[in-house]
Amino acid sequence: MTDLISTYKQLLNLQDAKFELVAHEDSIVAIVYKIVTSDGKELILKICDKPHHYEREVYFLKYFADKLPIAKIIQLIAPKPGVHAATLMECLPGDVLTKEHLNPALNFEIGALLAKIHSTRTADFGDLIDPSSNEDDPRKYFAAKFEESFAECEGHLPSTILQSCRTFYERNKDKLLTVDGPCIIHRDYRPGNILAHNGHVSGIIDWASARAGFAEDDLCLLEVGEWGSDKGLKEAFLAGYASVRKVPIFSDVMPLLLLNRAIAVIGYTVKIGTWDNRDAAFYARNMKILEMALH
């Protein structure tokens, strides 16, 4: 880790700065440091080992600059042999939200911001930063992700669970033909990726998974209690959303979306070998979501 810090200190000309690792719950695609420069300025450095995560982060930080409360880019380090891509950005005021800090007024504001993201319509369901992946059918990306995750889970999950996933997916996949999109989606819109300061949202972070998709995909975490288990908190979130655009009717397609999200997390943590150590809690939570979707 010392060698890693030394590398980026040199690349960013921040030899005298202090680097502090940020423990970001459920973060499995990047390493994040808070940097304090010699003159006291605070910055954030996000290092991505996968180029496509870096590319998406940069694309959407630029796209939503001055449109949403997001960090401004200070400097970019493109990927090259022996060096992972990294984004140096401003350190926004406030703290990462937890469910304990949620309240109706804040949930209303958060819901309205999600609706602003979804109000940005796109031409198709393809990945905005990769013109070669244009797709006009939301089932194509969804199906590819399901198959990738399913393969990662083979040999790990019991065959009975895998068969139930396969059967459920085949029976319900056509429900995606009626989803609300194509539009920009964040794909990890939860309290852990929202900063709050003085009772208001000061930042939306972690755009590494954002893409062109359908609005219901970002409402999954509302259904598993990420935005509070209290009915009033959920209603406030949806009321905020409705103040900007119509809330999609998502109850029918939600079990399929939850299944696909859960199996993706489970498969990825199995693939990288963190399911029973570093990401054990994350893995266990998604196993419960998978069981909920199937029953």
C-alpha cells in the first residue's frame, strides 16, 4: 500500500500531502483516499483497477457537472501498464449518509435528485460511453449480465437455487419490455453514495456503474429498506421523485430486478474471492435479497 501511495503522490505532484484510506462500505470496484495537501486543502482520489469503471466515473462527472451536486474533477490519470486509472476530485462537504440519519425532508430531496437523473433520456439502452454497444432492447444487457453472474455462481450456490433463478428469470424476463427508459441511471443509488451537510444533500458519489438503462433499476434499493423501513420515509422519497417526474409502476418487475442485482453481487464476490472475508456482510445481505426475490 505504501508503494501505491508513493506512485500517486509522484504522478499528482503531491509528495508532501497526507493520504488517508477511506473505508467505503460495499465498495468493491475502487480504492479511495482522502488527501490533505501541505496547505490544508482536502481532495479525494479514486483509483479503479478496471478501466471501464474509471471511464464511466469520468464520463458522468463531466456530464452532470453544474447540473447535480457532484464533485468537480481536478486531475485525471489514464490507465497505463503498471498504473491503475485514477480520478482526483474535490472533497465535498458533509458526511456519507446512513439509514439512521434519514428523515422525510431529506428523503424527499434525495428522491427528487434521482428523478432529475432519470429525466435525462437517451436514444437507446446501450452503454453511453461505448458506441459499439447500442441496444434498443433492455433485455439484451440484462440477459448478458444475468448469464455472466449465473456462470460465476455455478459451483458455489446449490444447484436447486441456481435452477430456481434460471426458471424465475425465463418466466419473467419479458416484463422488461414495459420498463421506463431509456434514460441515465446511477445503478447504486443508496445512502452510502450520498453525502449530506446541514440537513441537505451535498453530493452524489460513485458513478462507476452508471449507464443508459431503465428507471426501475434505481428503485430496487427502495424495496429492500435502503432508504428506511419506515413507510413515511419511503413515501417521502417517492413524493420527491414525483415532484420532478412520474414514478414508474415498478411492483411487477421488481422481483426480477432484485434477483439480477443480488446474483451479480454474489457472483462477483465469489469470482474475486471476497465473499467469505472482506465482503462477507455484503454477500450475506444479497443472499437474503436473492431469497426474497425467489419467494
